[in-house]
Amino acid sequence: MSGRGGPLSAEPELKLTTLTKDDEFLIIGSDGIWDVFRSQNAVDFARRKLQQHNDVKQCCKEIIGEAIKRGATDNLTVVM
């Protein structure tokens, strides 16, 4: 590509965060998730689902489902 970068980047955005015993959970999601969820909105959604069934795997599936309902068009990946 004649030395120019394309529209995609393989360089990840990194942030070092130390979790404490006070942290309930950590949500790591692809940009498709964050296109339709604000950070606090995702936390509130996940907290509500975890209070209902305490199943992290199911919660991740529900976040993906909710993102699709909200019109997400990018790839959707979430890990908690």
C-alpha cells in the first residue's frame, strides 16, 4: 500500500487499570458495543442482569442481544 496505512489499525488502545476488591466487574467490548452503549449504561445494564441471574456468560449474551436491538452494525464482542 505504498507506505500509507489503510482504514483499519491493528494497534490496540491500551489502558492499565488496577482492579480492587470494590470493583464488581470489568466489561471489555469491541467498538460495536460502545457504538450503542455509553460506559455507565453498559454497567447499569450488566449489573441489572447479574442481579437477576448471576450468570456472566448469559449476561454477555444479553449485552450482545441488546446491542443488536439498539441497531449495532459493527462487530460485537464482549467479555466480563
